[in-house]
Amino acid sequence: MENVLKKIADAIVGTEFENKTFAVGGYVRDLLMKRQTEDLDIVVNLKNGGIKLAKFLFEKGISSKPIVYENFGTAMVKIAGYQIEFVMTRRESYRDKNRKPEVEFGTLEEDVFRRDFTINSLLLNISANEILDLTGKGKSDIQNGIIRSTSDPKIIFGEDPLRMLRAVRFAVQLDFEIEKETQKGIIENASKLQFISAERK
């Protein structure tokens, strides 16, 4: 997986994507925990940056032809056998009970704080090989074994109840504890689980 990141980092030197392209989520968490992972998501801090970068890498002969999801500003490619998702930094709003977000281009900070938990919010600048912890708690929560929502748990779980199930799953898988306010948010929003479709559970 490091070879894949190096290929991308080398390809974007001197382009608009340099220092705007970040590995995010499970990859960075697992890197710090020294866990093997095949999960790689890339976020690009440019409008439509995920789709643009995926197309750029295809044109350079580095990736497979991207599968593009225009509505969500995302693209899927394969590099060296790994499936990778590219997406622009975004902000999301949830308007109804089916929990499908409306997506717009957003800042790096907005993208981080829309994510579920601090342990999944770390960014790796692939050009500088530098980890950014914009919540200020991601690294320490990994070290201390804590599941904590990135912002107010009522908002995080109210927007998407599936995140409550993810909190429990991460706690079990990683042997982490769910932080007190996050626990409280799960209890207060538990009734919203009825709105999750069977496919999403």
C-alpha cells in the first residue's frame, strides 16, 4: 500500500494536486496502530478534486479507468490491484429520514468534522508524508483506545444512525472504549436505528 501512495505522490509533484491530496480514515488509523490494511481512501482539497485526480492518474497510466459517481463527487480506481476511492473535501447535509446526504465542496476542516469518530479523522498529506490531526484528539484517542465522535454526538448520530452501530463495531474490533458523551449520544439516538434500511446495516 505504501508503494501505491508513493506512485500517487510522485505523479502529482508540480501539479495542482500536490499538498492537496490526503490519505484519510482507516488507512491512517491502522498505520498508527501498526495494523495491516488494504483500505485506502483519498481526499483531495479541490473542487471535484477526487474525480479530477482519478482521471489524471488514469491518463498517466497509473490506475484503471475510474468509475465515477458525479452526485457524490467520488471516483473508484484500481492501482496495483488495490481498489481506492477518491473524493473531494466536502460538507454534507441530511434532509430526510433516508439518510442520504446532500454533498457540496467543503474545506479540509469541514470534511474532517463531518466524519464519524476522531480515530477515523486523521489525514496523511501524501506529498509531505505528514499526519494532520485537525480534531486535536485523533492521535491521543488511538493511543488511549477511545471511540469519540468528532463533534456533538447528537448531531453525528442524528444525521446518520448507522454511525452508532459503527461505534460498537470499532469498539469490539479494536478493543477500544466508547467515550462517555459518545455513549450518551448513542443511548439518546437509539430509536433512530429504525430508519436504517436493511442494506445499510
